[in-house]
Amino acid sequence: MAAPHAGPGVLGWPQAREAARRAGLRPLPALGLPLAEALGHTLAEPLTALTDLPAFDTSAMDGWAVAGPGPWRVAGRVLAGRTEVAPLDDGAAVEIATGAQLPPGATAVLRREHGRVDGTLLHACGPTPLTTGQDVRPRGQECRRGEELLPAGVPVGPAVLGLAAACGHDRLSVHRRPVVQLLVLGDELLASGVPRPGLVRDALGPLLPPWLRAAGAEVAEVRGVRDDFGLLRDALRHSGADVVVTTGGTAAGPVDFLHRALAEAGARLLVDGVAVRPGHPMLLAELPGGRHLVGLPGNPLAAVAGMVTLALPLLRARSGRGAESPAAAPAAVALPGHPADTRLLPVRRGAEGVRPLAFDGPAMLRGLARAEALAVVPPGGAAAGETVELVEAP
């Protein structure tokens, strides 16, 4: 049996997270996608404006486009979608709709509620005098053609799609999403129904995929694997995923086969244990061909700790996304810690800072379900008023 390449000892929590990020620093290749298919990917190139935005002087309100001081002679109407608009002489006005192109010569837009028509004359009756440029969106107010709007590395969400469309793009250059295979290990897991003696429901199969997708991944498969070395070995050998995520089997119990399976696969261990509670026996390995495996503990909250420590930094980097800027907040009360290791503690925010939640054991999810974040509590705990780093909860 082959032995795995020599790996590190147990790493501290920040060192393990940085090791995972660096392991994924070679983002997946770029590809051009239509806007409708780019959602969830990451920009591979800066998004630049293909036009001034707005592309022409635009009315910001329904009302009248006016030229010069009033009163004005009203003649005609301009609606949105008109491509040719006649110039406006001094002392003249035309009805105009929001978003319509401002006629050449117009100096302002008088809101409908601030105008009064007496015969053919329009009078201003607003609370303040009309000023030049009022309620006009001038050409290029938001951006100029060629201007960089977003840098590479920004996730493509709905607002990015809207901005890209507004400034003229039909396609975006994005990184391919890393394909993830989730292997849920264990004979004791049920896919449905109520737990019964010796059997428990699989909580991680439903919990982890949405979080993986939010980190930029495409979850190709969620599959249960029984406690059998041969089945696990073959699953690793035949996986075509960029990243394999496993749950359970990371420790040294009688059916914890993951280390042995990695050895036979010729894997190189990058992280083999992290000084964090819960989640200490987590691991990160590089598989042949530049693929990776993240081994999460089987206990639910411990698996979540492994997600935020190893899986998410790796996936963000492989997706082409930059490292997240850590959030921080004061502790409203003393936060309990582990004597020697970093602790990830479910918390909620309040006016005075973050407060811990009950039901925070490694096998529990009740606290996490109410949490707004995980507080990174240093060894020994954090005193009331001390600032702690926060990791956003799913």
C-alpha cells in the first residue's frame, strides 16, 4: 500500500484557512457565457462600460422638459423609446415621460406635480424655484464608456447581471465553476424518515450543498458511501470532480478509512488536523491531477467548522474570488473558549455586540440554525468587550 506524501502536523486555525486558500490560488479557466448563464460564476476580467450610462440626457421624472425661464409654451410630447427628438426653443416645453431622451435645448424637467397648465402656458408652482439641470440624469452620470465598473474576482449576482446588461454586455468572461462531489460516509445514516435505534438522519447532505454553491461551486453529486474501505477507495479513484468533499472518516476509529484511501490514491496531505473546536480532525489533500479533497468531520457542527476553515477558502480561490475581508464585533458578554484551541461559537448580534447561543456541541445544529455568525474565540475565551472575528453563518 502506498503511503501519502509527508504532510504537516496539526495547524492553527488561521494557518489552516490560509493553506486552503493558497491551495486554490490557481483559478479554473475562463470562459465566455451569455448573461443568463453567468449567474453564480465569478468575473475573470474587469467589467467595463461599453457605453456612457445613461447614454443620453434623460428625464428623471414624469412632467415637462422646459427651455429657459417660465412660463413656457407647451407643444408636443416625448415618450421613452423615441430615437429622434426635436430641439426645444427657449420658452418652450414638451410633456416628457420618465426615462425619455431630453430634447436638445432643454434646461430642466418640471415635475408634473409642480406644474400648472393654463391654456397653452405652463407655470411652475413647486415649493422652490426650478433650477438648471433639475430632475435630469445627464449623459454619463453613472459611468463613461471604457470605465472599469467592477474588478475581476467579483461573484456574478443578479445586480452584476443587471449592470452588465445596462452598459451593453451580452456575454461575460467568467471562471468555470469548480465541480464538487459530496460523499457522505457512514452506515448509520438515513436519507429519510425518523431516526431509530442505531440510525440517525443525514443532516449534512441537505446542509452543505447550498453553502458550497454560494462559494462558487457546482455540486454535481451528493452520494452516500457505506463504511467500506474498497467503496471509498474506488469513489476517490473514479471521481472526476475538481473538489471532493467527504463527511466523516477523518479520525482514527475502526471504520475511519479516509487516510488509508488517500494514501492509495497517491494524495499529498496539505492539512491533517486543525487546532479548532469543534472540528479538530479535518483535513485537506491534493489529489493527482491538481484536484483536491476536503475531509470534514461527521458531527454536524464540526463539519460546519471544517467548511469555513478549509472548504470555503479553497472553493473561493478556485472560483477566482478574492479572500473575504473578515468581519469583527465586540463580545457583549464573555465568550467561552477551549483551553488550547480556537473555538468557533454560534452567536447572534445585538446592540452591545455578539452573544453566544445554546446548543453549540459538535453534534448539534440547533444553535447554528439561529446563528447569524460564528465567533472565532481565541484559546481561553474572550472577555466582554473584546473584539472577535466573525465568520458569516450560512
